[in-house]
Amino acid sequence: MTTQRTARAFQLTARPHGFPTADLFTVEESPVPEPAPGTAVVENLYLSVDPYHRELMDEGGWELGVPLEGRAIGRVTASRAPGLTEGDLVFHRAGWRTHAVVTPGEGGVRTVPSYDGVPLAAHLSILGGTGLTAYVALTRTLEFRAGQDLFVSAAAGGVGTAVARIARLLGAGRLIGSAGTPEKVARLTGELGFDAAFDYHDGPVGELLAKAAPDGIDAYVDNVGGDHLEGAISVLRDHGRIAWVGAISQYHSAHEPPAAPRNLFDIVGKSLRLEGVLVRDYGYAQAELEALLVPHLQSGLIAPDVTVVDGFERTVDGFFGMLRGENTGKMLIKIAD
């Protein structure tokens, strides 16, 4: 049984206008729940804060006054569910709280495999939804092949770093990334395997990308939208492909027209293909992802790229830091050992 007697959960009290503020969140306390038949109680260890959570803060997303949700990993402390026993590690989507009641097979609930030499944080980063997004964007949406040249926006973030790791394993040719600070640009080329990188504050993205990839690119993983998508369209070769994962550039502009590329018709002129990526459609590929990555994680060839904020009470701080781009790799909140 857990030694904690109080459960805490973040709730949203109002909708944001622009960049969110801390006063929109509150923490509610309650007794640690008991499991009903068919369920188990999980004490959360790591929480994931993600860019899409900002979208969920707007109308039609998270409900007000109820515990928020997000990816999490925790340890079973009490169970009345077949297949889950005390001590099991479980992935689920009842994050933003210290304790959760889960039902096996519902909401993505699954036990976390035990791989020697693979840290737990990997299961919420490169082996979790972040890595799976990167993997299916490359293998399904882009049909990426060895030797092809790839551009990744927000390349120092969770999905961006995972794309880089996986693309290298798939034999990428030239790998180009964009980021928001000189320090991140240096890390992209110095540690994360990019051949070239640029700070998008240094000029028009299309010009910076054309300089980094003078011969063009075959594929683009878009985490930003807006001027990055416009720039990629201008540099893509004929029959290039775009996997659109996110649109950070418009997450805080829900009440304003989103920035749209001015060269969208070039998609026709170049016979490009643009397709959105929703990871929830590709749960079946989780085993493929692990089969590819676990041996390389165990050997040390690759490592989870994570930024960890300690303490449940700092969840909102970590969320805001991720939205401001203060993380390299996946932003996680560690709330227990």
C-alpha cells in the first residue's frame, strides 16, 4: 500500500487568452482512492506535459473543475483488476495528479515492459507517445528511406529529438533542424546528430533552410506550422512529403486567424504530399518501435532526450517551460522515486 494518504490533482479553473497563466490552475486534495472491482490504484511516478495540452486548455478541450489528463507512468499500489498486481509499472493517461484509478485495456492502460538498462523515463519519451509519433511520421506518413534528406522543426523538443534519433537509425542522408536559441542549435549539431541547424530568429525560415539545404530536402516533419511550413514547401523537392505533427506557432492564438503559408499552391505545382499525424491511430506500431529502439538504448548508442522537473507542485512550471521552449527533448515531471 502507498504511504501517502492524500491524493492531489490539478484542475483548470478558466480558459486562457494567449499564453496561459498559473492562476488558471488549482490543486484539489482528496483521500487516496480505493480500487473498485476491475480497477487498480496507481501512484504516479512521472508525468508528461506536452504541446497539445495547450490546445486542450481552450474551449472543447479539458473540462473545467475536473482532474486534468495526460500521459503518465506509475506503480500499482492496490488492485482488484485481473492482470495488475501491486508493484506493477503502468502507462496510462490519467496524469496531472499523484494517484489515478485505472482499468486495464481502457484509455491506453498497459503495463510497462522491464528492459534491463532502459531508464523508466524512456517510456514517456522515446519509447512513449513522443517516440511513437516520430516513428510513425517517418515510417508511415513520410515512407522515409535511407539516404533521403530531412528537415525537422522544433528539432530540440521531444518529437524533434526522437525524429532525429530514429531517422539516423533508418539511414537518413542530410538532417537539418531548426530551434529557438543558439545553445539549442549548437546541441543539435554537436550532440543530436544533425548535419546543419539554424535559429529561426535569425531570418526568414525559407532562406535559412535553403542555405542549410542548398540541394533541397525530400521530407519534412512539422512541429510548428506557419512560417516553418511555408519555408519547407519552398525548399522541398518535387514529390516531397510533409508529416504535420503540431503547430506551436499558433497554440496561443486561438482567437486570431492562424498564420497560413502563402505558398500552399506549390503543393500542387511540386506534387507534394501533406498529411497530419495523430499518434492515437498507430497504437499497433508500439511493438515495432520497441523492437527497433530497445537494443540501441541498452547498448548506449542512443539515450532518452529528456528534461526533468522535480516535484508535483512544479507541474505547471514545467508545462510553461515546455511551451516557452526551455526543454531539450521531452519535458517530464518527476513526482516520486
